Amino acid sequence: MLDKNKKKNFTGATKYVLDDELAQIVNISTALEMPLLLKGEPGTGKTMLAHAVAENLKMPLLILNVKSSMKLVEALYQYDTLTRLNDSRFGDSKRDVSNIENYIKMGKIGQAFTADERTVLLIDEIDKADTDFQDDMLDVLDQMQFDIIEIDKTMSAKNRPVIIITSNAKKDLSDPFLGRCNFHHIAFPDPKMMKKIINVHFPDINNELMDNAVSTFYRLREIESIEKRPATRELINWIRALENDPDFKPKKLAKGDVPFLGVLFKKSQDYVRAAGNVTRRRVF
């Protein structure tokens, strides 16, 4: 099964616009069985790439959402001591309480290792974790095994998953971590690429609406002091809102009339700055 999956090349997915360089690094990482580290600002499609790879290669997708307080063992497995205690107290469980293995539940990495078929494992926002978590996790992914201390058992991967790791570059990653991954920076789409993305989501979109929406979107992204710039997801939702407004006309955008700013800007101070910019353009 593993050899069969290795021969497959990632060629894109129904809702993901792929450039040649990104396709190449995905396929090289899969062939070399190395984790692919993706960096880029939020909204550049890092997380969606894992969904696209899973769809295209017809593999299950497992997602580990990294938290700042997370310990590596949580991503590997959990020993449910509370349930075992309750089962032993009340004696109405169908499980054998003397067998600790009955109370071991696999975390996302553990699930990827124990799956009967090869999976895509997305480790999302690794920069939230501390350095020890990052380096220890890559040790596990290198060795493709980990120990369950409570039952003195080593879990070895049945199939090596396709591993995609994302980072929003909020915190530097260690040199050992970087050295054990392939790397790709996903730049924010330029207007030409953004129009391709929009056409995938809105194949019948009015060209005037697309042109005016895209030019307005990039202008709003350039407003000074914006903390959270609108990303591709916000643009798609904004276009959806515009299309569903029966009173909206595309030419309004060219005249500086920008409705539904709250779809693009989610922080109060950003919304106020954007609204002020829109008002000034209307006046002048």
C-alpha cells in the first residue's frame, strides 16, 4: 500500500490553485519521506494545501492543531486514568480494567501511525509550541515510533504519513527543526493569482465585480497600521456577501463605496481605520 501511494504525484485539487513550484516541493517531500514546512502569513493557503493533498492523493487527513501549552505526549496518546478508575469502582464496564491498554487513546500522531492506510498528517501552527516540543516531535517523526510508558510498548508506524507542518512565522523555529524539514514559503497571492483563485470559487462571477473587488481588496490591505490584514478567506466571503446583496452594483466599488467592511476586517481598530480610509476616498 505504501509503495503504491509513493508513486502518486500531487497535481492539485478542485478548490486549490496550485503553482508549479509548490507542486514540486510537495512531491519531493513525499518521495523523500520528509516533513514539508510551510511558512507564510495567515490566509495564504497553508492549511488548505493539506486538504488538497489528501483529496488529490485520496488519503485520510488527520489534523493536529498545536496549542501553546500542548505536551508532545498529548499528540501521541492519552491514558484515560479517570475512566479506568470509574470502571474499577462501579464494575459495570465491558472493558477489562486490569488491562491498561484498554484505556489508551491515540492522539493525532498516534492515529497516523496506527492507521491501516497511509494518511496526510497536518501539524498546524507549530510555531505556537515551545522548542522542546518541536524537536522531540521531529525525533518521533524521524524514527516513526514512540513508546507508551504505561504499558511498556513501542508503537511503530504501519505506514509513513505525508507530513505537512505550517507556521505563521510568529516565533523562530530551531535550527535542528529546520534542518530536518523541506521548506516552502507561500507568498500572498498577487492580483493575477487571486483572480484565478476567485474563478475556482465563483466560476460564473461577473468580471466587473471581480476586477473591482480585487482592486479594492488590495487597496484596503495597504492601509497603514492595520493589524490583521484581510486574507483570501475574507475576500471570498466578501464577494459572496456582495453577490447576495440585491442592491449592490459593481461600479459602486470603483466609486469608493465599500459595503460589508466587517466581513474583511475583524478587529475593531482595523475596521475603524478601514472605514476612515473609505470615507476619505468618497470625500476626495
